[in-house]
Amino acid sequence: MDVLFTIGLDHYLVISAILFGLGLFAILTRKNAIVVLMGVELILNAANINLLAFSKYNGGMEGVMFSLFVIVLAAAEAAIALAIVINIYKTFNTVDVSSIDSLKE
Amino acid sequence: MTNTTYTVIFYLFAAITVFSAVFVVFSRNVIYSAFSLLFTFFGVAALYVFLSADFIAVTQIIVYVGGILVLLLFGVMFTNKIMMTDLKTDVLNLVPGLVLLVAITGGLIYTFLTRSEWFTTVEQLQGSVVERIGFETMSRYVLPFEMVSILLLLALIGAAFLARFDNSAKSNEK
């Protein structure tokens, strides 16, 4: 029981594992491209929790800096992906990723 | 703050994060997913505060909630006809996805908890981390910092270029 009440590294690792699994599930099973993007964001957040947890319990600054870079890359990824999704919607009139199967109009 | 309140608050934020993430994934309505993602991001930001990374927590709230989530909501509203209430999304590969969800999550947790002996030092990060982030950014990580800023600039220019309203194609058709 003592493990449950003193918060340690393992608690953060379990939360990030759950978030990673849920994000992967969203990417694999959802048809709407926007929800697939939400799954990618969940996975990036899981990675960030891992980086910061290891950084805290190791006393170094590496994980903190890398999580900052991960957040920047997530912002760039979301902007590009939303632009592509809007273009797909203009071309195909849907964002259903399972029905988009051609590269040309 | 006593140890018990610390633990209770941690579990509260952990529950908020995990359950809203479950709702993001399993909700059939895209708008509900997007607003549930808001709670996930706030919960994760609170966990960052527990990890004594206060600067990262504030950055998470500004960038994710103020930027990415608003972008996602714009995407939802651009690509769905709100008036037709056509916001439901279908699900495919449900059973393999569930199997993979349980297998990967369970496998990761099992490996994390029993198969690994993490090297944790006595000196943990304590207090505010803002000043040390400033020193690290301008000393060891100055090259990655500049590269990531150029990358962000390029990505945003590219996104604006991709998503702009295409006037030339329309005028060519006429």
C-alpha cells in the first residue's frame, strides 16, 4: 500500500502508458481525420510526461528542454496537418480517412 | 502541504487526465472529443506542475489549449456541416484496436513496473525551473533552439500557403 500513497516515477509512467494506448487506439480506429490528429496529440503528451518524469527523478535538465522542443514540434505538426485536412475536405468533400483513396481529383 | 493531500490531489488530476482521454477516444461526437481534450490538456499541465516543470505547464496551456485545440476546433467546424448535425464519426477495426489498446497498455505498464529498475538519483528537480531553462536554452541548447524556431517559421508559412483560399484556380476556370 505504501507504493500507492507515495507518488514516485512509476505513477507517471503508468499514466503516460495509458495515454499512449488511448492515442494509438484513436489513430487506429477512428475514421474522422480530426480525431486521428487528437490521437497524435495524446501520444505526444504521453511522451512529454515520460520526459519530464525522468528529468525530475534524475535531477537533470535534458528532459525539460526536450519536452519544450516536443511542444514546439506539436504546434508545427498541428498547423500543417489541419491545412492538409482542410485541403482534403475541399477536394473530396469529406474527412473520412478510409474513403480517401486517390492522390488526384 | 501534507503528504496525504499531495497524494489526493495527484490522483485527482491523474483521474481527470485519464478519464477525459478515454472520453476523447470513445466519444462518437467530434465536438465532445475536442472539448474533452481540453480537460486532458489541463490535467497533463497539472501533472507537469507536480513534476516541478512549471514553465512547461504554462507553455502547455498556452500552446495546446490556446493554439492547437483552437486549431482542431476550427478544423471540426470547417469540415462538418453543423446544421446537419453530421458530427458523428464511424469506427473501424474496433476489435483489433481494443486488443492492441489492452495489449500495449498492459505490456508497457508491466514492463515499467516489474521489469525495469530505473536509475533515480537522490537529487531531484526542486522548485522553479524557469531560470535553469533560460540558462540551458542560451548555452547547451542554443543550436536546437534556433533550428526549431526556423522549423516552426517554415511550418507556419507552409500551413498558411496550403490552406489559403485559392483565387488563381477559380480565375483559370473562367
